[in-house]
Amino acid sequence: MDKVDRIKRLVESSLDTSFGGDIQIVSLMVLPTQKFFEETNTWIPDSYSLFVQIRKGSVVLNQPGEVEFFLESLFGFESCVDFV
């Protein structure tokens, strides 16, 4: 199993636990991020960013960024969530 599948399963499981089972992941992309290392003038791998499209069903969220904040605090990755 590769990293993307593992992250997707973790996202699905954590969303089900925290927001109920009525949230469905439509698509999920995990992209590596890089940072500029000035000593060598090169870009080096840094972390990942999550891009998630979610169908939320009947789940009521208090704030629009609630899911993004939850995923960022859980994984430590920058997250962008879109509801479809």
C-alpha cells in the first residue's frame, strides 16, 4: 500500500469519527511541498499538502474552515478542502 492510499484511509477514518459517517471523500490528492535551501541554492523536499473534495451529506458544520483546521491539526499538512 502506498502513502497516498494510507493517508486517504486515515482521512476517511478520522472524518467518520469526528463528523459522523455522512462525509464522503470524492477525491484526494497529496502533493509534496518544497522549501528553498539558501546554502546550496536548491529546492529540497519539505512536507505535503492535502487537496480534498468532500461530499458532506447531512453533516452540519459550524464554520466553513472546520474540516481544513481539523485535517491540518491532525496530520500537520497544509490542507485545502472543497465541498461538492
